[in-house]
Amino acid sequence: MKYNNIMNNNKLIAEFMGVKPTILGDEITYEMYGVIDCIEDGLDEQHFFLEEELMFHTSWDWLMPVVHKIDEKCRERLGLNHSLHIGDDIDAVYHEVVEFIKEVNELTK
């Protein structure tokens, strides 16, 4: 997957999770505290991430909260007959998540 596609898909996922992009100077950041369980309230903990630092494509800790949101809320509320196939291949799950979010966005336009 190309780098720009990954960045765009990660932004898509962050926004699906309710994270609003914040412009700080000439950079766009995403506050992930409270969205991603592994990000804790510690003195040295990073809460704001640049677009290129979003890790939905490489971290199960980041991706699984998205899967849970899809399973628990979106299918019920939107009445979609879609089920994510969770395996041990993060690339495959990431791709399914992205495709699901794109489908939801199309339905809610």
C-alpha cells in the first residue's frame, strides 16, 4: 500500500473514531487520548499525533478499538449486514476497516 494511501486511510479512520483534526501552526494533529486505549494519561505520554504518526495500519492496539466501534455501534445503528473477518493479518483487517468506513460514509452522505 502506498504511503499517501495509508496516511489518507488513517485520517479517515481517525475521523470515523470522532477525532477532529487540529491545525497547529502548519501541521495537522489528531488527539488520540480517550480514543485509543493504549494511550494513557502519563506525563511522558504522547496524546497528539501528526498525520504520519497515526498507527492504525501497524498496531493492533490502535486498530481493535475501531473494529469494536464498528461491531458495537455502526452495524446496529445503520442496519448494515456487514461483518468484519478478524484474523491474524493486520493488513487484511485494516483493509476491511477502511472499506467498511468508506461504505458507511457513502451511505450517510
